[in-house]
Amino acid sequence: MSGWVAVAGLGPGAEDLVTPEVRAALAEATDVVGYIPYVARVAPRAGLRLHASDNRVELDRALHALEMAREGRRVVIVSSGDPGVFAMASAVFERLETAPDFAGTEIRILPGITAMLAAAARAGAPLGHDFCAINLSDNLKPFDLVEHRLRHAARGDFAMAFYNPRSKSRPHQFARVLEVLREECGPDRLIIFARAVSTPDEALQVVTLAEAAPEMADMRTVVLVGNSQTRRVGDWVYTPRGTSVAGAAG
Amino acid sequence: MSGWVAVAGLGPGAEDLVTPEVRAALAEATDVVGYIPYVARVAPRAGLRLHASDNRVELDRALHALEMAREGRRVVIVSSGDPGVFAMASAVFERLETAPDFAGTEIRILPGITAMLAAAARAGAPLGHDFCAINLSDNLKPFDLVEHRLRHAARGDFAMAFYNPRSKSRPHQFARVLEVLREECGPDRLIIFARAVSTPDEALQVVTLAEAAPEMADMRTVVLVGNSQTRRVGDWVYTPRGTSVAGAAG
């Protein structure tokens, strides 16, 4: 029997946001590898080996999966959300690039509901027009590049979604992000803090940039920022499908 | 019995990319409304009324759904992909804003697998780092704003995803988009034309900007453009999770 690797997105947390495609791959798998809290979401069963590993060992994890597939095992690498958005898919190809002997391995990427779209759905439609997704972590890129991209996103009048906004190891950077946003977008721009969407810990907070505080975000939060046209209607926040050119002048 | 409106994403086409949450809403619905090809994806059953309408009548469709919900009906508005990404969710809130008598209506937005992420999964991980999503249609915004955003996205060294790249009514604009991209990103940047992903008509084409031609896209195509670090490994295209600052200088 020939092995394979599937890099699968488990969605933001709720079971009813896991696609049937991912469910089917998990049912066929002999091995599941991934970051501890994501592997914990996979129900144990006879014949399925679970390999949970810590954060920041993505390349080792990718190699382990490729090695097991070469031995004929059917391996699912689990990511939260979508595997192609700040998750394991890139790590697998990065590993493959430096290990060409795995070039023949069967690999499939199975999309999932990514956190920003689950969060947007809860808030209304804040990403209803052109938008950017930015990973605020500087583990793998300099913070200057984050700031550079923030300014271009703001000047292009994009709505924005931020992943990994804040962690214990870098508490000050998100304060700087809010500062840059206030400079570029003014105090009245709407910002949404969406924590653990679709889980029992879900919490949503909508404020203006003037009201926003760094403590409103943690590592389980996705942050969404509206464009110049984004507004409230009742409890909802939405960005119109069309837009005036006014926003483009900034 | 009290009515409701659910704005649901059917994903890019394949049945196994429809979430159980959306499936459950369709099972409870009394009415389904949407653009003709999307309503055609919903299986008819006794007690379910299907209301298919043409493109560009989004606000009328939203009002129709809200009116039916007020009469106690359970209405699913179907979108392709994710309802919050260039789809029906914004139209519903736009309609709600000018029809405050519907303020008490129960509304839920149910996320789906959006086209760019399904396309990225097929190609590898081209959106594996910071990226933008841009709707190239100028139905609701001036083309100048499209160009303005393209330049900021390129100068921020974002990967990009384009929805609605080309239609019969505006055949020349996508040629201009490619021109702008060549100016900003050079001839070697990778570009992916992903047509009808996850359907029987699926076709994927990976070329450089120098090789790209407007005819490679139509209205069923999502176009993905890499950032300065995006590269091939075997048949795959991926963007590394980290990036040098080199790309940021442009």
C-alpha cells in the first residue's frame, strides 16, 4: 500500500466547520501529526497513531510526516483553520525543497475555514471588500516588514486581518501596530477582536482604533480592521461591496 | 415559528467542501435564494422552495430573503465560496441599513471555503505568507482604485489573489492589471490561473508574469500572484513562511 501526506485544515474549532473532505482523510489515516492542541481535536481510534509536537518545530514535523509516508503510512498533518494560511502547508514544501529524495511522495493540501473568515462571519461582513491578511508574529520575519506592510495595506484602503497579534514573548509590538494604524487610518476606524471563534471561549469585541488597547488581543485572537467605508448596522459590522474613491486618496 | 436568514457559503464547487454547518442550514430551510448557478447546486426536496435570480440583483435578493424571514420562513441565501468574500453577506447588511424595520430579523453568516484558498491548496501554498484579496471587477468601484490597490499590494510585497479577473463586458482591464504587475514585480514573478477548482472543469496553469496572457483568465478563474520569495518545488508553488527584507525595499 502506498503512503501519502495530507495537510488538512481543521477550521477554527467547531466540529461542524470541518469539511467532509478533511473528515474522510482523517478516517483513512494511520498517523496524525501536528501541534499539541490541534492533534487533541482528533478523536483517537484503534489503528490511528497520534504524534503531537510543540510549536516552532514545523520543519521537523514535516520531515517526520514525509518519512512515514515513504514507509507506506497515510499521514494527516493537522493545522487549525486553513493549512495554507500561516500554517503547515508552507513548512512541508520548505522541507521538501531541501529533501529532494521525497519528491515522489503523494501530497494533498485540504483547505479549511480560516480564522479570519469565521471571525468575519460572526461580526457581519467586515472583509466584504478588498482585504489583506498579515501575520503579526516576527518569529520568521523582521518587525520592520510588518510595519511596511501595514502602511501599504492602510494606504491602499484595504480591510485587514491580523493573525498571531500578540504573545507573551513580544507584548509591545501589538501596541506599535495600533499606533501605526491610528496614524494611517485615524481614530474612528472600526477594529474587531475575535477570540476563539466557534469554540466555547468565543468572544467578540468591536471598538474604534481610539478605544483599542493591546490587551484586547492574545494568541487566540484574530483582529480585523475595517477599510474607510466599514460601518455598523445594528450590532453588525460590514464593509460595503462598492466604495467611493475617497478612501483611495489617503 | 420564527423565521431567519442564513447567508451560507457553498465552497468552490465540490460537495465534500461544503461544511456540515451549511448542510444543516439547508436541511432546515424552507427557502433558498441566490444566483442561478449557486441555487442549482442545492438538491430539490419536498417543502423547499428554490428562488434563483440573475447576477447583479443582490440588493433585491437580500430584501426578498428578509421579507420571507419576517413571514416566518427559514431562508438560506447561497453564495459560492465564502459569503463574506465578494459575495452576498455585504449585500444583506447594505440592504438592512436602508430598511431598519428588519432590524430584529435573526441573521447568521455561515462561512465557506473561499475560492482563493481552494486554488492555493491545489497549487501548493502560494498564499503561505502575508497576502491580499482583490476583486478586479469594476461594477461597484472605479478601475483607478483597483490599480491603486494593486500597486500598494505589490510594494508591500504581498502575495495576491484576484477574484472576477475578467469578463466579456470588460476584456481589456485584466491586460492592464498584468501590465501593472509586470512594472511593479518584474517578469519572473509566478502567477497561477486556477479555473473552476474542485469541479470537473478544474484547470491549473502556473506561469511567470512574462508568460501570462489575459486569455488565461475568465470569470470562473481565480488568479494568484506570488510574493518576491514565491518559488516552485517540483510541480508545486509555495511562499516561504519567513521572508527576507529584500522584498520590502521595492
